[in-house]
Amino acid sequence: MFPKATFPLTPGQLAAAIASRSDSTVAELDGKAAAFANFYRWETGGNCAIGNVAVAPEVRGRGVGLF
């Protein structure tokens, strides 16, 4: 995993990732973090690359990563 971390991710690992990256996003469900991702290379027209995606096991398969 990059940035270096162990699973399951801890709040400290997520905070370190956010501090070293820009445009981090956390999806919440019932006030708790359900997924995390970074967006890279924003381009004209709204296109970007997505990286460092992590989805909590209990919400996998429920569409949290769909746009």
C-alpha cells in the first residue's frame, strides 16, 4: 500500500496520508469513515486520476466508489 501503511488503516495513518497528498476524500456512512481516496492530476473538463483507494469491509460492494 502507498503511502506506507498497514491494514486496517488507523486514523493516524489516514492523517499522515492526507498531510502528504492533496485532494484527499473520505466517504462517510452514519458519521463514520467508509472509504478514502486521493485525486491526482485534475484536468480541464473534470477529469482526474484516482489512487490510494481504501473501502471499509462492511461497505464493500455497496457502490461507495461509483460516480
